[in-house]
Amino acid sequence: MRRTLQRMTVLTAVTMLLGSAPARGADRFDDADGSWFTAWSISIGHRMGPGFTGANYAPDVSGSTLRMIVRPSIAGGFVRVRLENTQAQTPVTFSAAAIGVTAGGAAVVPGTNRPLTFGGSPGVALAAGASAWSDPVKLKVEAFQRLTVSLDVASAAEVSGHQLGLVTNYLGAYGSAASASGDGFAPVPANNGSYPFYYVAALDVKSATASGTIVALGDSITDGRCSTRDPATGEIPADEYNRWTDVLAARLQARYGRFAPAVANEAIAGNRVVSGGNGPPALARLQNDVLDRAGLAAVIFYEGTNDITGGQTVAGLTAGLKEVVDRVHAKGVPIYGAPVIARGRPAPLTGWTGAMEAVKIEVNHWMHTEANLDGIVEFGALLAGPLVVGSDGAPAESMWDAWNCFDYTHPNKFGLEAMGNLVDLELFKPIQAR
């Protein structure tokens, strides 16, 4: 009966009215009088370098210029950039940095490239574990306009990065940050379709009209695994922006326009809530990746499946989930949770057992009844398909075939689109749009 009720539920939520900076005059908005909002982000969760293999491989970036492509989810008149060296065990020195409008490939639209400074200095040195914000720079940007952050890397032995970036970034000759030309730049190695990011962790936009920042805290499903994968060929192109958070951000802009909240994605593929997994667990990165984000107005929390496959107990996982909820509430921010989705795999496939299914059911029941969430986004009900019998002979709920990427764990781009379309926009309705 409980499963039936969960699958009949489309969305349970408490409507939240978001505020915004006041306008100067009836129809004129001056971003100089606005507030800062994190308009794009990516979790720096990986230590990478030339000596690493697999997804943690990175080329030698010392004595080169990096160009990282970011895409803000709101418009504004000023920007600032956050650089992080939080995962490397050695320092990095940037001699210069710039931001401008992407012209295509590694090129920047002429006349838009603005130098970035750090405390008035053109460069910044980051010790292992350190981070820094650039000084604000005046640059008019539109929602979903791609921007290029250029970094002259004077010295670095390794890289703090994000494995699953799904965006083509570039590596070129040292000293090119100030140039608008894309000549001499080559794509950063794709790492088997992951397309990583290096060092750039967030872009804040100053806006007089935006109504807040929604942070999505999650694992590979939020990070976009399978969001660009072609279901027919298996190819994984970059630069498609098909995550469910991208769909949500586009819907918010379409409905609320300049008053829409920003959407910041703070997911790490393979991440867990409590311990282990890929990257720092949610409990360890909550402050840096979520609570410190500018303009934080709401959190959508969608993790737990990797804890279950990692052997975590119901008590251990629910305790971790509760701590996240409590810490977000202590900040005065609402948090919406999504249940663990179906992961049943038909025999002879392995990786999900009857014991894991039992933990999932109990955790999801706790989320619906005791978690003190401000609402539930029913991704679990949306994606839940038929029961299948696993390799251990136990039945488990599986994902619909039409939305299964290939592994009965990740939704394909059509499933992710459905997830982004499921979220109730009334949750994030700005006061001005009432």
C-alpha cells in the first residue's frame, strides 16, 4: 500500500514566496543596487593531475592558459568568479585572469573580455585547500549566455577540479588570458565523455530583480550522467545542457523572466551523504557548496542511493539526511527532498540486492513521514517502473525502460527532462510575479 501511495503522489510541497531587491522607479532596474546571486556553480570535488588515471587524469596545466566555459542562469550587470584549490595537496598560482562573452570555441567576443582582479591584484596564489573570490567586474550578461573564464596558470603541480563537467573547456599557451583570440587553444581532454572543469567553482551575478538562488545538492543523476548520451549510438557529446536542473532553470526563466531565481548545480557523480563515495560527502561539503552560496533561497536535496549501495544502514543514512535538513533550516532556508529512485536490475545483472531495496523503501518512507522537509519532489514516483527479479532472486522496483540510460541506475536525457518538468514552479514564485 505504501508503494502505491508513493507512486500516486505527483508532488507534495509547501509554496515558498521568494523576495527580490527593490527597483529604483516603476520600470527601471539598476543592477548596481542589486544583490549577488550564485548563477552557475560546479562542485570542486576531485584531485586531478598528469599522474592520475581514469576520470582523475588532467594534463599538465602549469605554464598554460585555461579557458573554462560557464553559463549563468540569470541576467545581471556585474559578475564575480570563485576559484578553488580545495582538493589539491599542492598550491597553484594564477598570474592573470579574465572573463568575457564566449564567441564560439575558445574565442571571446572582442570588446567583452574583462580582467579579473583579486583584492586589486591581477593574480592570486592559492595554497592547498584555499579558495578566493575575484573582485566584482561590470559585465552585462544574459541568462544562459555562455561566458569564458580565462586563467593564466603560472605554476601548478596538480589540479582541483570536477570530473563530470559535460562542457568543452580549453587549454592554450601561457599568457593568453587577456586575448580574445581562440587561436592555439585545444580542448581539455574529454576523459571518456566527462569533459572536466578545473579550478572555477562558481559565478555570481549581481541583479536588481532576481529572486534568489536554488541550490541542487546531489549525485550523478543531478550531475548529469547520461544527460547528453545518445540512446541510439551511446555517444556522449558536450555542451548540451540537458540536466534536470538545466530544464528547471529554463522553465523558471520562461515563466518569471527577470524575476526568476538562479539555479546552481552542486552535484558530484558517485557522491554519498555520510562517508565514502566520490568526492567529499554531502555532510562535509554542505557549508562550502550550499550554505555559502550567494542569495541562497532554497535547496533541492537528492542523494542517498550511493550510500545504500555502499552498505549504509537505514539508521546511518537517515541520520545523515536529517543533519543536512537541520543545517539548512538553521540557515533559515527551505529544503525540498527527492526520494531514492528505483534501481532494480533484472538478472543476470548485479549491483542491487533485495537488502538494498529494503533499505531504500524504509529511507523513502522516513523521508515522507519524519524528515521535516519543506516538501517532496517525487522523482522516485515519476521514474518507478515494474518490479524485476534480481540476481539474488529478490524483487525490486526498476526504472521504466524508456527512461533508462543503460544501467538501470541513471535516467537518460528523456528521463532527466521529465524530472526537470516535474518540479512545481509555484514553489519558487517571486513576489513580483504574484
